Amino acid sequence: MMKYLKTETDKKLYSLLKEIWDDNNFLEGISTLLTDDKQKQILIDEIQNGLKDIKIIMYMASDIADGLEV
């Protein structure tokens, strides 16, 4: 998993996601789906604003990766 933690934003997102669900498939899936720090920061902001539902996080990460506004 450490190969995905290249930036401070990667580390922050990983930490937040791990608090929600400590599952390697979940953590790696989200980390590889979001390709840049801007996309990851959008999800970080949502989580810090109270998003904790795993299904919604996965759908939102997919929408962010597809360039959809969330």
C-alpha cells in the first residue's frame, strides 16, 4: 500500500479512509481510482464534512474520477 502514498494528500486520504474502514481492497481501490491530489482533496473535504458511509464514498470517488461535480 505504501507505493500509493506519495504525497501528503495521499497520506491524509489514506488515514481518513482507514479510520472509516480498514480494508485493503477499499483503501487501494479509492487510492488508485483518484489520480491526482485535486481529486483526492475533494473526497478528503467531503469526509471531513461528515461523510462516513462506505458505499457513498465509493460512488463519490467514482464520480470524482469521471470528472463529475459532487
